[in-house]
Amino acid sequence: MFKSVASFFSLYLAILLLQSGAGLFNTYIGLRLTAGSVSEVWVGALIAAYYAGLVCGARIGHKVIIRVGHIRAYGAAAAVATATVLALALVDNLWVWLAFRFVAGIGMVTQFMVIESWLNEQTENHLRGRIFAFYMVFSGAGTVSGQLSLTLFPHLDYQPLVFVAICMSLCLVPIALTGRVHPAIQKPAPIYIKYYLARVPMSLLVFFVAGNINGAFYGLAPVYGAQVGMTNSETAVYLAVAVAAGLASQWPMGWLADRVNRAGLIRINALMLLLLTLPLWGWWHFPFWALLLFSAAYGILQFTLYPLGAAFANDNVDPERRVGLSAMLLMVYGVGACLGPLFVGLLMRHIDTGMFYAFVSCCALVLVAFVRPRKVTGAHLSQDAPTNFVPMPDSLQASPVVAELDPRVDVQSDISRDPILEQTDGETPQASEVPADGSIAAGLETQSR
């Protein structure tokens, strides 16, 4: 185990530093704008622009890597992302900030792609699960440490921005000095939307809802903390507790998910999330220690929706098309992560602070209503289902390349890049099986466990 970590230590260190900067920045920007009486809508828009950059930047980053190589692409992307952070100290125009955050998203997803493709290319299949688990641990630890580092800065001036820039500059060092061989260039898998709509409509709904919830959390949870009376340090701890609890709960949730009906588990998870968030609508005021308990429970339920949905989806897609599945899931998740912060910002601006958790409650209610075990028919059950639960990153702080680190994926036999043809007798059900209206709702009756 330690040998595996040591062999990729430079890459793990790079993701730790990168996520530390990102974790601090997301918390800082919400608190700073709230202190300046900036509308919650702008806070949500800034995080939405960042996620839009992550989604759109995957293809751009891939082209840059092909043209100049991994290390040069990583160095250029890190320089651009660092510059966008420092530029915020010079420009006060929020429209310009939106553009900076979009560009930062493109730069950072390129950095993620370089690190993940390096891990994937030089990982043997029997070590894939272990390498992925350590990647997630270092990534999550970076997010938590970044949020906690805000407690080092008593004032919301430009010092936290400088610290973020330092982290994002230092993440260049492990990559620039690594002695590892360059990875091969990987082709992005195309997304055959109709095929996956027909196969995994419930899972796509779970990912869309999880994207809305997680995007709103990273954008508006700091605003919620400030508006209910927390200090900056308390808000940082409040957020870090949620992320740490979500990270720690991945493995026990995985043990449970491999032994019970996954559609039922997702529904129970959503129901518990609904009940947990009801008291936080603003009806009662809780002391800080009670809010920390709520935050821990919330993190467990929120950050396990993503991997539960991924496991459920993998059960219903043939093994040789799982790289394409992951690309589809990330796209749907990214769309949700862009919309969630915008909706929550509007609700908090025009109604009340408690609308942050009211929105989460509504999202959970959607899952309770539409994800039902009785709708599972078994028509598209994969030959190796149920697949093993795999801990997954909690957000789009990962590129489509990370799909190939998933131990459920055999990258040597995956045919996701091949066109999907019409179904013939004895073959895997194909895109022609999409319901006539092409809607997710029509397909919800057909997804298997």
C-alpha cells in the first residue's frame, strides 16, 4: 500500500496543493462578497461560471495536451488559473470576475486531466482501485485543509487570495520535477445521449440532482454561514466538517451499497436528507455545536449521492461502455452544478437565507418521488451486476479521465468510442430503444438494479 502511494507521490502532492487552493478560494469568495453586501445571485453566478469552465474545458484541455504535451499544458494551465486569482485583487467589476472564473475552470480541469491521465496510464489494472482511493483521499484532504486554512486569516482582505495563488503555484513543482515518464495521449469518449437516457434514466436524475446540491453547497453554504451569524472561522469549520464527513462515509456507505438494493438505498438517503434539512429552513436557531452536527450528517448524505448514483448506473451499462457512461454522468452533473447555485442565489436573495436548505429539501423530494425500487425491471442488468461500489470525488473537481481510474472499468476492452449501431438479435440493447418521446420520465420505468 505505501509503495503505491510513494510511487505516485508527486502527483498526489500536486492534487493536494491544487485542491487546497480551490477549497480556500470557494469559501473565501462567498464570505467576502457577503461581507460586501453583494447579492447572493452574484455569488451563485460565480460558482456556476467556474463549473461551466470545468465542463467546457475538458475538450479544450485535451486539445492543448495533444498539441504541447502534458507538462507544458499543466504549466500553462496553472499559470492561467493563478493569474485569474491574483487578478481579482486588481479588478472590482463582477462581470469581469465571471469571465475570470470561467477561464479558471478551463485551466483547472486541464490540470486535473494531466494528473489523472498520468495516474491512469501508469497504473496496472489490479492496483487501479487502490490508486483511485488514494487519489480521492488526497483530493478530499486538500479541499478540507483549504477550507480550514481560512481560519488563519482574521480579515477578508487580499491575503487569502495570495495564499490561494501560492498553493496553485506550488502545485507546479511536483509535476515539473517528476521523474515519471509522460503518459500517452488519451482520446475523450463521445457521449451517446440517447443510449444512456434509455439505459440509466434514474441514475442521470440522481446525478443532475446531486450536481444541483453540491454546486449550491460550494457556492452558497459560506453565504448561509455568514448570514446566520457564524464568524469567518466558524464558517470555514462548518464547511470542512461536511466535506470531511462525506469523505469518511464513502467506505461504510460502500459496504452497505454492495449488500442492499441500490435504488432503495438512494431513496432512503434522499428521504433522510429531506428530513435533516427541514429544521434548517429558518424556523429555529441552533447553537454552533448543533450546526456542526447537522453539517456532519448533511455531508454524509450529500456527498454519497454521487457514488451511489454511479454504482447504480454501472449496474445497468455493459462493462465495455463504462468510460462513455462516466463522461455522460459528468456532463449531467456539471449542468446541475451550474444551475443549482443560480437558483439558490435567487431564492436566498428574494426570500430568505433558509432557502439554501429549502432548495436541498426540494431536490431530495424529487429523488424520493422518482427513484423507486418497484420501477426497477431488470431489463438492462449488466452481466457483472451488482458492480462494486467505488468511492468517488464529491464534485466536478475531476475530469472525465478519472473514469478510467475506476476499477470497474477495463480500459483495454472498453468500446465507448465506437459508434452505437442498431440492435440485432443477441446483441446489447442500443440507442434505438429510447422511448418515443426521448424523455427521462418515460425511461424511469425501465432502469434495472
